[in-house]
Amino acid sequence: MTYPPTGAALREPGPESPAAPVTVPAQRRGLRSEAAGRLRAAATTEPGRLQIIGAVLALLVLVFGTVTFLEISGRASSADDVVERSQPLSADAASIYRSLADADTMAASGFLAGAEEPEDVHAQYEKDIKEASRLLVKAAASTDVSTPSHREITELGELLPEYTGLIERARANNRQGLPLGGAYLRYANQKMTNELLPAAERLYAAETGRLGKDSADARRWPFLSLAAGIVALAALVWMQRRNYRRTHRVFNRGLLAATAAATVVLLWLAVGHTVARAELRGAMVNGQESLDVLNKARINSLKARANENLTLVARGAVLTPDGTRDKYENDYSTGMKALGAQLGTAEKLAGDDTTGSGPVKDAIDGVSEWQDRHRKARETDDRGEYDAALGQIIGPKDTTGQSFERVDDALEKALAHEQGEFDAAAGSGRGALGGLPAGAAVLALLGAVAAIVGVNRRLAEYR
């Protein structure tokens, strides 16, 4: 006989009725509990413990290799940037500044010579402008659009044609003997001094700052790698000691090979990074610091020469803001004072390196000679003997121009020497990290395999 279902059986769960409990999480918890139970059971037997220890040893060695690969790859990449990107860009930025300052100096020198500008002076001016333009294009291709450096490069690219246009107007008027040429030259110098050179200086500061950051990144200690290596090596040594105490066997070839691999990686890491750190630091302290001082010294010498020439071009028409002194003569004195201080610093940085200190000492002697000749030229001009003073500035013999060239040549030699010192030290630092990331990864993999093989030899004794 069939009975109808009861009311309880007819009721279906509604919104107010609690849903049936989901059993999947409970099943998962059961699986995890079962796995944990098996692990605990395995840990109570020697074969089970050996399996667990072998897995942990292999994992520790692999973690050591992985962390070393990642950290040292980052350091090596920063070292590559120092050698191939940031330092060359910093040097190019300094060259842009020097080319612009030298172009301004040549423009003033050519103007002073009269309507017939000396061919060599004009050729040097054109060379400076072309070099600055070339380096700006090169720098633009190597910098990101969003960086401050790119903005400075863009500004320089816009200002340079304006400056050259003013110089051409000054030349055209000078060839016709019109006084307006001097006004155009002074206006061009103001654009160079107040707009172009400050932008070039900001570009140099930005690129030098990026060089310092890249060098600092390359020199950072790989603490995670060192810690992981110490932990992995300690675990391997502990396992071998445990194995000896239980079996009285001195060596386990697999564990010994794993320990050797981990030791090699750890020593390679510590020694390689220490050498790289020392070389990169030496490149910055002994190379880049001297380069920075010498670049600034050369720029100040170029600006001083331009101001010296403009003193005769303006003939007292441009005064300092307080109206008491000739502006260009005042700027010349300020620049020469800064030049002397920077050469003193460069001499100290050169130290006992006679190859580096020799050109600096020659530049210092040249500055003294320059100042002495300039003082005599100013005395001549103050007596109203303009043509005689002009001969003492740009004449064929015993002129301030010859003294300036002596200083400039000496600074160029000093810069070339310091650039070579930087390249050698930075290259050695980069080389000390070469091969370490790949070597660490390969040795770590071999070490992990060797650790498993060594533990498996112990396990074979229980079968």
C-alpha cells in the first residue's frame, strides 16, 4: 500500500529555509588533514625523514640560486648602464655645454678681429655648433620623453637656431661697419648665458644624477642572496654531520657535491660583488668626480674668455646692476676665481698620479699667465689705447688668447686621462659581475640534483 508523502517531505527549502551545507570545503579539509597525517607518519620513520630533508635541501639550494640570479642580474644591468648609457650621456651633456660655451667664445673672438673674421675662428665656431647639434640629436634618441633631460634637450634644440641667427646678424652688421653688430652680439651672448647654458647645465646635472643612481644601484649589497646562501650551506653542512653521526661515514658524494656547488656560488657572489663594488666606487670617486670638476673648470675658462672679449666689444656700455663696474669684466673676474678654485680641487683629486696631475698643473700655470696678461691689457685699455689692448687680447704674440689656449689644451688632456681612468675602472666593475647570474643558476641546479642524489643513496640502504 502506498502512502502519500508527509508535509515535511513536500516542503521545499525557501528563502527562509537554510540551504543544505556544502560538503566540498570539508572534503578539502579532509584531504589536507590526510596529507598532513601522512607527512607526520612519514616523519616518524627514518626513510620518511630523509625524503623530507632531501626535498628541503634541494629547495634551499634552488632558492639560493634563484635569488642570486635575480639580484645580481639587476646589479649587472645597472653596471651596464653606467658603462654604456648614463656615463656616456653625462659626458655628452658636458660636451654640449663646452661646445656651446666655445661657440660663444669664438663668435666674440671673430667679432673682435673686425670685418674680416679669421677663417680658423669661424671654422671653430661652425664646428662647435655642429657638434652641439649632433650631440643633442644623439641625447634625444637615448632619453625617455617624460624625463627632465628630454625637456632640456627640446629647449636647447629650439634656442640654438635663435642664437645662431643673432650671431649671423651681428656678423652681417660688423662686415658693414655698423655699430648695431655689437648690440646683436651682446644680445646673442645674453641668450647663451641666460638661456642656453643654464639649460645645458641642467641637462648635465640630470644625466650626472642618473649616473650616480645607476652606480649606487650596481653597488648595493645583495643581502638576500648572501642570506639565502648561508642558510643553504648551513643546512647542507648539518645534513652531512647528521649523516656522519648516524652512519659513521665521512663522505656522501652527493651532499659533498651540493655543498661544494653552494660554497662556490657563495664565494663567487661575495668576492665578485666586492670587487665590482670597489671598482665602480673607484670609477665614481677617482674618475667621475675629477671629470665633473674638470668639466666645470673648462666651461668657466671658456666663459671667462668670452667675457674678456666682450669687455672690448662693449667698451663699457654694459654695467653691473649697481652701475659701478663693467659687467663683462666683473663676470670675467668671477669666472677666473671659480676656475682657480676648481683647478686646485682637481689637483688634489689627481694626487700622486703624475699623468693626471701634470696637465692640471700646466693649466694652473696657464691661468696665472693669463691673469697677468689680462691685467696688462686692461691697463692699456684704461689708458685709452684700444688698438694696443686689442693686440694684447687677440694679437699674434704674448696674448691672453694664447694663455687661454694653453689652459684649454691642458684641461682637454686632463679630461681625456680621467675619462680613460673611469672607463677602465667601470669596465672592471662590470666584468666582475659578468657570468655570475648564469653561473649561480647552473651551479644551484646542479647542487639541488646532487643533494637529492646524496639523500637517495641513504634511502637505498633501507630497501
